[in-house]
Amino acid sequence: MTKKDLAELLKYSSPKEIWVITWNNILKRLFCPFRVKVLQDIGTLKKGQTVLVQEVKVTFELKTVYIISNEAYYYYHFNIFV
């Protein structure tokens, strides 16, 4: 994917919101900041800790990244509280 392709894709998204499907198949839009639970120790975060996601970003490989306390973490280290 080129930078131009990524820019085209991201112009329809916002770093301040995310869409999720709940356990009972309801589509919800969450606005930042939203709460997540840490699944494993990563960086300065500890397993079981609850933290706030300030922004949601996407890498060039289209992986979702959460900005927490001005640090970037991949989404799969967390569970979202809905």
C-alpha cells in the first residue's frame, strides 16, 4: 500500500473515535477517551490495569494503534470496555 492509498483510506476515519461490535452483535461508536483493560505487561502498563485511550491511529500495515499517555500500543494488548 502506498502513502497515497493510505491517505485516501484514512480521510474517512477519525483518530478520536472507533467503531466496535459488542458481544451481543451491536455496532457501537466509541469516542476518545475510552477505557481499555491491559491484557499483558507492555511498556509501563501492567496486566489488569485500566487505562484511557487518547487517540486511535493506523500503521502503514493497517494495524490499529492506541495512543495511551502519549505512547503508542497495538490494539491486541487490550480489551475495550463497552
